[in-house]
Amino acid sequence: MEAEGLRQRRRRETATDIHRATLELARDEGFDKVTVDAISARAGVSQRTFFNYFSSKEAALVHGPFELAADRVSAFIAAGPCSPRLMLADVIDLLMANMAELPPQREVMKEALTVASEHPSVLAAFLARVDRLAQQIADMIAERTGDRVGDADDPTVIAGLAVTAVRLGMDRWMATSPGTDGADSPAPHVRHIAVRMHAVMEGQS
């Protein structure tokens, strides 16, 4: 299990290296001029390795806190059924634990979103990645509860709420200044949104 965890960490670090190389090249040369060849060279990997991680330069650029560690996914599924409220809390905990391992960098996220706003192909890749995350979460919830996605609404609804909490929390984080204590994580903002979601669903002010 420890060796498997190390392999997962290395894979995530390699993906992050490729992502950052893509951003650097987009900044230096303009995204339209960026090639997979150049990204691979900047990241110190082969083209084959690049395509083991990403399908395109657009996918490499929008890489973010979306990759769920396999060991955490297994533990989440093994926890078994619970109420929708607790399930949403467990999904948020999973996403936050995943994000804590390789924390997003504020300026890197802003830069990636700026490129996405200027290039429709990058924006499409970003939206597709968010959709895949929501589908993955829904499938995990369905497996945990014994439901099938499509037969029950809860997995899809809970997944949508969790992804929305992350998106709104990230937006809130990027709109603020880093803390004076040196801490700079979106986690408190995501949890704030999740708490507000629960309050709204329960009719609280």
C-alpha cells in the first residue's frame, strides 16, 4: 500500500510538472504557439509520457485539483451508505484531502483561467474536466450506496453540489488576499460554501 501511495504521488507530481510547463510556455510564447514537443522538453518527459497523462495541450493546461487518489477513493467507497447530508460532507472531505496533498497555487490557477477565458478550446477542456470529476464522484457514491447512476437522483445531485462547492470556494479564495500567517489554501473557503449549502437546504439563514 505504501509503494502504491508513492507511485500515485509521483504520477501526480509528474502531471503537475507537465501542467506548469504548459503554463510557462503559454506565458512565454502564447498558447497558440505551444506544442506538445515543447511542453515535453520543458517538463523533462518524453512525448509518450505526455500522452500517458494528457490527451492534448489544452488538457495539460487545465490540469488542477481534480485527480482523486485511488486509495482515498477506495476508502470512501468502503465506508458504506449514509444520509445525503453526511455523504456530501464525506465527498467534500475527500476533495479537500486530495487538494491538501498537492495544493493549488493561487497565481497558477488565475493564469490558467485567464488562458481559458481567451481560448475556447481551453475553456471547453476545463468544462469537460469538471464534468468528468462530477461523473466520477457520482459513480463513487452509487458504488458506495449500491445504487446505479440513472436509477437514483442522489448520487448525481450530491456530486453536483460537491463540485459546485469546490468551484465557488475556489472563486472566493482567488478573490481574496493571502493570509498574513503565510497560509494560502482554498480549503476554508470550500468548507464555508459547503456549510452555507447545508444551511440553505435546511432552511436556515
